[in-house]
Amino acid sequence: MEIANKHELITAIDRNAEELHQQIEMHRKRVASMLGNRLDEEALEPLFDLCPLRSRETRLKQTIVEAIEVLEESRKAFKSKRLEALRKKLTTVLIDIR
């Protein structure tokens, strides 16, 4: 790659990085403004879903609910004390998370 092309590439990367920084700062200011206006939790819910940790928590909760439902459905087919104990434990964990 020629030196001129490398310089153009670096310039383009710098420009893109600056644009991303500006967008992030604008987003940060919007969120700070919304939080400053003390919006209720329901109005902020879409923002929480953007948070990677919150998204992971949501997926975990959904998976626990699904596991409980499967265990509940199979309860009559499998008379297992261990499965029953697991279902109860998952239900307790799910309640504690909320």
C-alpha cells in the first residue's frame, strides 16, 4: 500500500472515530437529560434493554422461566424429587431477582 493511501485510510479512521465520539456524547447527554427529568422506570425500560448487562439479565430470566415451564409440564411424566426441587429452586431464584 502506498504511503498516500495509508494516510487517507488513517484520516478516514480518525474522522469516523470522531463522529462516533460525537454521537456517543450526544446520546450520553440525552440520557442524562432524561434521567434528570426523573422519568419513571417504564419510560426508561427501552434504554435499560440497550445495556449489555441488563440484556444478559433479561435473557437469563427468560431462560429460567422457560426451564420452570418445562419442568412444570414434565412434572406428571417424571415423578422425580430432584426435578421438583430444581423447579422450586429456580422459581425461588426468579422471585428473588425481581
